[in-house]
Amino acid sequence: MNAVLQPVEARFEPLTRERLDAVLAVEQSAYAHPWVRANFIDALDAGYQAQVLLAGDLPLGYFVAMKGVDEVHLLNITVAPAYQRRGWAMVMLDALAIWARGQGAGWLWLEVRVGNLRAIQIYEAHGFQRVGLRKAYYPAGRGAREDAIVMSRKL
């Protein structure tokens, strides 16, 4: 089997500025409206929880989350397109939940595009529930906006 498509071993490491080029390449390949370098730098400078899931030096995915008083807000979670549908999103969500519990958080929160059905299914399978809607939350190109579903999960 192709070792690139079937990583044997994966590990989490902190997302650092040194890894930003690789993360940005994944981000740009995964989204029509990706985060830009400044979004990641702002998150790192703010001290947000930012982890990259690696197989060797290859980023399989990453997440960025912001700690609140008794909750954690997931700002970005991405699996590299070549590694999607292999369970890596669930691995990252599990790691996020473990970290959040360790921070004393009782809830996880996120927003997801209404049109991102696959992500919604993953979040629901991980125990998230739909709790609200943010109108015109995401850019959708050509001046259009897309609504976001607000989801939460009790830890």
C-alpha cells in the first residue's frame, strides 16, 4: 500500500510559526475561503491551543481552539484533503475534548457552514448538537455570504 495514503503512526505537536507554510498549503488546498497567515499568527500570538497532527513531517491535519471561562471554542479544524475520510477528524476532536476537559471546560462550541454536510455529520457523530444559526457568517464569494450552524457539545 502507498505509505503516503496509509500513515502508520501519527502524533500531535504544537503548531508553530515554523510549521505555518505546511499548514497554509493544507488550508489552501482544503477551502475555497481559507484562513490566511495572519489568522494563524494572531491565534498563535493570542496563545490559543493550536496543534498539528503529523505523520513524520507530513501534516495530516490541525486544529485551533480558544479557551473561554468554562468553554472552548473550536476556530479551525482541517484534515488534509488526501487524508480525509480516514478518521483523522475524530482523532483531533478527541484530542481537543481531552485538552478542554483538562482546562476545566464544560462545553465545546463551533460554527460550521450550513453547506458543509460532511463536517456537520462528523460533529454530530462526535456528540455536537445544533443550537443556533448565524446569518451571513461566512464569505461565500462574489460578495455573497453563507450562514453558519452553531453547534455545542457538553463535556
